[in-house]
Amino acid sequence: MADLHLNLDRSAGGLAAQIRRELREAIRSGRLAQATRLPATRELARDLGLSRGVVVEAYEQLVAEGLLEARTGVGTRVAVVPRRPPSREEEPDEGPDRGPEQMTDDGPRPTTPDLGAFPRQAWLGALRHVLTTLPHEAFDYGDPGGVPALREELAAYLRRVRAADATPDEVVIVAGVAQGVSLVMHALAAARGGPVVLAVENPSSVRQLPLLRRTGARIVPVPVDEEGIVVAALAGSGAQAVLVTPAHQYPTGVVLSPGRRAELIDWATRTGAVVVEDDYDAEFRFDRDPVGCLQGLAPDRVVLAGSVSKAMAPGLRLGWIVAPPPLAVAVRTARAELDLGSPVVDQYALAHLIGTGGYDRHLRRMRREYRIRRDALALALAEHLPGVEVRGISAGLHLYAECGGNVDAEELAVAAGRAGLSVEPVSAPGRNALVIGFARLPAHRVAAAVRDMARDMARDMASLTRPPRSRRGRGR
Ligand SMILES: Cc1ncc(COP(=O)(O)O)c(C=O)c1O
């Protein structure tokens, strides 16, 4: 049971409210970890020299807010809830020189794949092959742009699967999309001799903003509608580069329409801007024919960035960019100056896995499984939460849930987290929505989780409308 340090100002009155505030702050900052058991109300009241009712009132309110859980026989403990959703100040409408960044949350992401399905045997086989066949010299520093064997396999793979226009010289191996985008921004800034004005989709992945700001880019938000990024809004933005997610917009799940694709390329060609295509979950396309990447349509204007993070595991930190030759050289140089490149053994192993068809086999299997999970989640949401409209499910590992007028997305996110779903509220003006991941929840558990979430929401609504007197009365 935790010892609690609470700062109370006894002369100010409102002691229950002060206890609530202190506990809320301790939970949100992580000082009180999830599942920590709190002292019994009687004990805490005695320690603080207060009447027990004051502590009961504070605990009850926090239970109603979902921050604490009370169980008969177990006592009160900190709830297992998703971390604090991003606040309004964290939307992509500010320059790079803000205060300390708070979006460094490293909890499970809705877009994380099923890590239990990592192809351990196939990866082990590839590593064994590499370790038994590579000459000693191969373990030296590799090419900072990536080992040639992997660049060749990837160029062929991306041409075949994503309709990319790629030669091995245009491929640079990086430690994931995040690092790829970051290196591209550094290279563009160096080429231009100053900060780059970078347009980002709004809404977008708030987790990427700290990384983008760190490159010195000046960020300009550009709205997204049901066809994807609104290219007309780019025209007056002064952007020299734009970061887009055409295959499956994050978070809305919209696939960039053919008309918008043409407009975007036209805009980039007219203005000389660079389009950075974040192809983060493009391997997973369920309903319609695969949509090729933008890069294949305009290889001299578009940089494609992808990784194995959704196909296999983010922890591998293995990805690629495909860039026009001068930019590919600049990115390779940036990587050489930064850290001399990615681990060579994993690169050879991935080359072997792709070359022998193991990567394709794994993807085909995961595509079938994720489709089943996606269908189960969409069905359960329609049945138990009819006030929530599901969108963006033709691809990827998450869906976009738009909440109707009487459902609050942030409350729903808390209920979903408690029910074991991985979620992220969407923080953008005028949007009342959340992202729900379906990759890690087996289909047979989906219906129960969504039912729990719907019940939890109904209970929260009831507790918010219950008169405060009856709430106090119960605890005494
Ligand atoms: C939209 C988007 N882009 C990029 C990334 C980062 O990908 P990587 O692991 O390849 O760096 C993520 C990770 O969740 C993402 O959601």
C-alpha cells in the first residue's frame, strides 16, 4: 500500500477538493503508478487528521472520473487507464520554439501490430543464414546508406508491391519512418541554408510533432477532409515541404483520392516543394485494390518513407526512404555524420527474408488475421455503441471512431482503455473522435471488450447525473 505525500492548505478549506486535486496530479504525472493501492480511507483520514468522510468524498469523485478503481475486498487503487490525452496547446499550430515537449508518452499505440505474431521462426532462420554465410568483413561498419543487398531487395519489393519508382541507389536504410523523415528534414534544411516550412496534415500524429520540431522545421497545419489533405489550402501556406499519409491518413483513415493525388503533385511541381510520403501502414489494405504510392507517380518530387514497424515489429527500428538521387545522397551523408548507419546483421536478415518470400508470406497471414479483427471491432461498435460512427477501415491497423453529440470522445477513450482496447483521442478543433487499434485484440475478445466499454460509459453518464448528496451518503 502506498504512502502518500499530499500538500494540503488547511487554512483554505475545501479539503476534499484539495485531496482530489493532489491525487489527480500525482496520477497524471505518473508519481502514482497504475494499479498502486491507496491507503484505506480510515487510515488516510487518521494520518491527515481529517474526518473520514472528506477522504471518502475525494476517492469517490476520482473513481467516478475513472482515475481510481474501488473493489470490494481489495480496496482502492489507481486505475489502469490510458495516459492523459494531448491538450489543445499540443495541436500542430505552433512554431518550433515552444517550451518542453510533453508528448513523449511511450504507452502502447493503437497502430502497434500484434507483437505475439512476430515471425520468430522466420527471423531466426534468416539470422542463422546470415551468421553462417557472411564473410568476416561484413561485420565491419556498413555503408551508412544501408547494405547493398537490402537496398536491392527493397527497391524490387517496393516496385512490385507499392508501384514505387525505385533503384537501389535511391534507397537509404534508416531506423524507421521517424528517423527517415527526420533525416530528410535535416538534409532539406542544409540544402536551403535555413529552416524549412513544413506543412503537416491536421489532424495528424501528435507523437510526430516533437520530432519534426527538433529538425528546426516551421510547422504549418493544413486541414484534412474526406478526400485527404486539402491541397487548395497548401497554396497559400508558403510550405517548402509537406508530410502526408496518402495510403491511410493518420488519424482519420482517409485514403487520398485520385484527384487530390494529382493536385498535390501538381502543386509540388509548380512550387518546387518536396512531398514526404509516410507509408507507415500501407502493407495492410483490406477492401479495395491496392493503391500505389505517390512516389511512383512523381519520383523526382516525392520521398517515400516506410518501415517494418507494422509488418513485423517497431522494436526492430528498421526502415527505408526512397528519394531522388541528390536527396538520397544528402540523407546518406546526414546518417554517416549522425551515427554511421543501421546494424548490418538485421539488414542482411531482412534482405534474406524478403528475397526468400518469407516477408510476403508473413504479411499475407497477418492481413487475413487483421481483417477478421477489424470486422469484429466494427461490428461490435455498431451493435453496442450506435452513437459512434466508424470510418477509415479500408486499410491499416486502426479505425477512426467519430462520436455523436452525446458521447464524449475523451471519456470514451478512458472507458476503452479500461476495457483493454488501445486508443488515442483525436485532438483537433471541431473533432470529437478517437482512434482505436484492432491489431492486438483477438476477434473472440472484441465483443466482450466493447460491451464493457459501453457499460462503463453508461455508468459514467449515470454517476455524473447522480445528485452529489446521495454519492456522499453511500461512503459513510
Ligand atoms: C503515422 C505514423 N507515422 C510514422 C510512425 C513511426 O514509424 P516508425 O516506427 O517506422 O518510425 C508511426 C508510428 O506509430 C505512425 O503512426
